[in-house]
Amino acid sequence: MSDSAHEKKSGFSAVKITIALILVVLAVVFAVLNSGTTTLNLFGLQLALPGWIWLIALLAIGFIAGSLFPWFRGKRRQ
């Protein structure tokens, strides 16, 4: 199997990897710049945590929601 055919079949390409690396770098920069404590008021409950913990929590929630509700994924070709 050629390299380009392997890339198409596995879904990994240089563009996707580059975008993923850029997003990781931006997330790390955001986490470092937002290391101060942030308070969340939700239904009368106050939670005070560093900004980077909120970032990780929201990324995890987004990952779980995306896994549970794959409505916007393209149909897989066989």
C-alpha cells in the first residue's frame, strides 16, 4: 500500500497533525496564562479552581459529548 493510500485510509494527514499540534500549543499557552483562581457559580454552588483545571474539565466534557453524540460526523465510507 502506498503512503498516500495509507494516509487516506487511516484518516491521518500532515494537515490534521499540524492543526492538532497548533491547538495543543494554544491550549498550553492558555493554561499558563490563566493559572489564577476562577470561581464558577452554578445553581448556588461556588467552585473556585485554577483556570487550567477548568480548561481540562471543559475539554473532557467536550470529548465525552462528542463521543456520545456523533451527529455531525460524516458517514463512513466502506
